[in-house]
Amino acid sequence: MAGSFRLGVDIGGTFTDVMVADDAGTVTATLKTPSVPGAPEEAIFNALEDLRRAKVPPEEIALFVHGTTLGVNTLIERSGARTGLLVTRGLRDILEIRRLRLENTTDFYGDKPLPLVPRDLVQEIDERMLADGRVHRALDLSQARDAVRRLEADGVTAVAVCFMHAYKNAAHEHQVRDLIRTEFPGLFACASADLWPQQREYERCLVAVMNAYIGARMAGYFRNLARGAAERGLRAQVLSTKSNGGVMTAARAAEEPVQTLLSGPASGVIGAAHVARLAGAGGIVTLDMGGTSADVAIVVDGQPAYSTENQVGDFPVIMPAVDVSSIGAGGGSIAWLDAAGVLKVGPRSAGADPGPACYGRGGRWPTVTDAYVHLGIIAPDRFLGGQMPLTASLAEQALTELGRGIGLSSRAVAQAILDVTTSNMYAQFTPLMARKGVDPRDFTLLAYGGAGPTHAFLLAREVGIGKVLIPPSPGTLCALGCIVADLRNDFVHSLYRSDHQLTDADLEAAYAALERRGREWLEEESAQGIRLTSSFVLYSADMRYEGQAFEIEVSVPADERGDRAAVGRRFHALYHSIFGVSDAKAPVTFVNLRATVVGETAKVTQLSAREGRGGEPPDETRPVFVDGASRDARVCQRAAVGRDRWIVGPAVIEQYDTTTFVPPGYRVRADAAGNLVGEAG
């Protein structure tokens, strides 16, 4: 029957994760395939062929949602398009001046990042809007045409447009954008007001520049993906995940790729939040440890935290995104010695090609994965269900070579690599939780990613977390997040007016306008064949006391969006809960009004683990070197772990997409939803 499957794909730095669910909401297939860094879409094509062999024909896939790190990697590696920028006369140095803040307040010698657009590619245009949206100086369109012509002659292939106060009136930006698209069709063009119309010229300009910088490459990627997938029988609309945990059509993602920068980590958190809801878990801290990095996020009552203060490489991004923080290395992170002979792990990663030494693809430096293999935690002949056997001797050789520099045996070096990795995580994890006002000992650690379950208990033991949750298919949880993600988009209106300058009618009218924009967007996106079960709008306001230079985001119930007094009371209460003081009589400024429109999609409810292929080994015992000594660890398959008995560490639990390591001091069993639940004791 055509259109009976939903496909989620997450393209990571090392592996591309795939999950398929049927219309009944049951996971029917999961798989991992090596990523192809030079052509990310090729990994998806390989996965489609694997799915066809697994009796999931591409012709029967009704929904295809995927996330990719191509955009963020292009930005971090600075491998994007040669980009030009058009600004209002007098603002040529906006990217040079930036927002003058110290990244590290204890370091007065921090380097200033180079802007994505050099100063000689910034062109000033005669035009000016006032802060209230009135035209102060008319746009000189012929001057804009000449400026674009000069940029094109200088080798520019993408142009961003950012004019003063365009968040209030975008007419001039739109005229120039349309001019470029009509008369210079070979250039990628975008306007800042189309992407994020919020006051703060530098941040708004930076969003536009980043979008232009990665736009051409992302547009080409989406074209190649759509064409190649169609050639292989896929008829479903290609959708992309977003940084805010939602999804959008690939066509819109090609125009606004800046919205996808943090989509990979966001997909994992959305999947983890879904698992937490099904398991009835309250507060969780997620641990996503893949091949390149380890990321954490906080989820309370099934809802992830969001932030407008994200950092991508050297640059701040003010667009709302799931709040994810990197705390350490991944399974492919390389171990090395610094000039003083001190063992370090990361940040450089072996990636998918050549990968860790044990992959046998030419990697010479030992990685965290090589340490797992050499210590007996990962069985080399069962990696990826036996489909990708590893070479233990190559891991030992790389570890031995590294150990010569510090006088340690290969086993001692492997143990040291895991200790350093855990210590690095602890050193970043603990202060991060403190800044977020969270005591992790009161939370459950939910681990996923290919290496998350392998390292989760080691981190939990170091931090003092008593409970660990491992979902049924942790290695492909980011792909699950793609399947269960909703249509979601954020809209903002810069107001900058105090409560005594506003009327309730003003507030209601502004929120109503945001809702109209959101509903129109939702209708356009859902018209592309996306089935929704319901929709709703969330409201909030960025507010501060008059005279302050920072604001806090206050959630606004729909029935209070036109009630200044009620919203003000919520601000005072939230301010008091954060800072311990408040002044209910002080005037309050409404800085920005926000609306998030959400179109809910059907959800996966049966998260069954991958079925065995037959001939799986029975429970056994094998030596595992842990805590400086060799111990006999129980080894069993994930499907054999039941609800009626605890498995006490040290233990190794194997499944297709990951290996769960339970060190001494913890025990595990399954719960009713098929998760592994680990407890200290």
C-alpha cells in the first residue's frame, strides 16, 4: 500500500542514522550507514537502497524528514560562498564593530573573529528608514544595482541585504532583494527582515549574512537530494528539521538555511523529550554522544528548554533554538599528547573517513572508540550488528604507540583516555548545570547517540546522578526526533514600549498580527502534503524594568495576550523567582513580542528495538578492564533484558546501534516502554 511509512534521517559527522515507522506509530526498521562528508546526500541514497532490501520500498514512504550538519559545518569551516553585503550608508563597519562583549571575561587578550564578509565586499546604499517605519531617505535603486554589479564582478555569488530599521518597514530591503533575483539570477539573495525582523542591527545583519554564506551550498544540496531520491523511487515531500525542533519544507529550507544550523542536536532533544513523555519521566538531562562531540540539554515535563543566545562557531545566533550545549568529546575524538606530554582527548575527530584506527580505513591515531574496543567494552565482531567488524589489533597498535610517549601500556592508555574524557565532561557539565539552576542529582540522565549509552554510566557515576535511561534505539534517536517533530515556526515583533505607553488593544493587535503570520505560514507548509493532527500558538514577551539593558522572556497565556496588567504580574513573579527581588510598582518595558505556531504531527508510540537477525549469542562472560583492573562482565543482548530481574554491573548490553556499558555500582533492567533503566546501588 503506497504511503504507509514515515522515514527519519539524521546525517551526523560519522554515521547517518535512519528510522522507519508505519502508520500505526510503530518503529519497523532502524539502521546506520557511514556518512559521506563530501556529499552528504549519498549516505541517504545508500540508506534508501538498504531499506529497499529490508522490505521498505521508497515508493511506500509517505513522509521523509531529515536533518543535516552541512550548514553548521560550512559556517564553522568557513567554506561557504564568497558573500557581499548591502547596508544603509554609514553602517559599513557593522560586522567589524560587532557587539562589543568579551567572550571570556577573565581573558583580556581574546582574538576578534574575522567577519564572514570582508569590509571591501560591504557596499553602502543611500536609503534610510526611521525607527517608526517612516521613510527618511528614499532608496536609490540604481545605486543598489551598480553596487551589486561591482560585487558580482568581484566574484561574489551571494548577497545579503540589511538596512537600518528594516524590522519595522522592509520595503527597501524587498525592493533590492527583488532587483537582485530578477536582474542577477546567478546570485543567491536574501533580506534580513525576511529571516528575523528583530531590532538589534548587528544580530539581524549577521543572520542575513550567515544565511547568504551557506545558502548556495544548501540549495544545491537540497536539489541534489530531491533529484537523487526521486530517481530511487521516493515520492514523498523532502522536509528538513530546524534549530527550534520543528520541521519545514526543503524548498523553504533552501531559501532560509540559517534556520537549520542547529537542527541535528535539536532533533535528538525532540526525540529524547518524546521518549521521556512515553516513559513518564519528569526532569531529564539528555546526553547525546556521537562520533564527534557530546551534547547535553534539559527537558522538564516532556518540554525541552529553548534559547535565543546560541553560539555557532564564532557567531551569536538570536533565532530561537533548542538549548543544547556541547560538553566534550565523541567516540571518534582523537587522543594525543600536548607539548608537555599531557594526555588530551579531542577536539579533533577521526570522523567517518578514515575513522578510528579499529575501522581499518587508515586511521593512525587512537580514539575513544579504540579505547572501548581494547578494554573489552565493545566486541569488534559485533559492531553494528556484525555488519561492520572492527580490527582490535589496529586499536591496540595505535594505543601502544601513544603509550610510548608517556610510559604506559596500551591498556593503561585506553583507561586513561576514558578517564580524561569523563573528566572533561564533568568539568563542563557541572558548571553548566549550575548556570541553568539545575541540580543534576534530581534528574534522570537520558543517553543516546552511538556512544551515549557506552559512556553514560561513567559520567553519571562521576557527577552523582542516580538514574540513567537508555531508549530502545539510542543510536538512531535523532532520526526518531525527525519523525515526531512538529511543524514549528517563530515570529517576533520588536516593540520597545513601556507598559504606560501601551493600551490593552495595542497589545492584542500586535499579538493578533503575529498569529496571522503564523497561521499563514502553517497553511503554506501543510499544503505540501504534511498531515497535522492539531495546531496551536504559544505567546511570550521579552520584558525588562525601564532602564535595564537585559530582558527576560515571559510566557503569556493566550487568554492574557491583550491584558497588560496580567502580563506585567507574570513578569514581576518570574523576575523575583530568578533574582530574588522585584518591584511591582516600577514601569516595565515590552521589548519584543513573540509567537510560536505549532502544527502537531502524528507520533510514534511503539519504540521497539531492532529485531534480531537470528543466531545472536546467548548470555556470556568476558573480561573487561575497568577502574584499573580486569573484571568478568556479564554480556547479554538488549532483547534479553527483562523487567523482572536486575543486571548488576559490570555488564555489557549489546544491540545493533550501540553498546551499553554498566560499570560496578549500577544495575539495569527494562521498563514497560522498552527502555533500559539504570540505578545506582
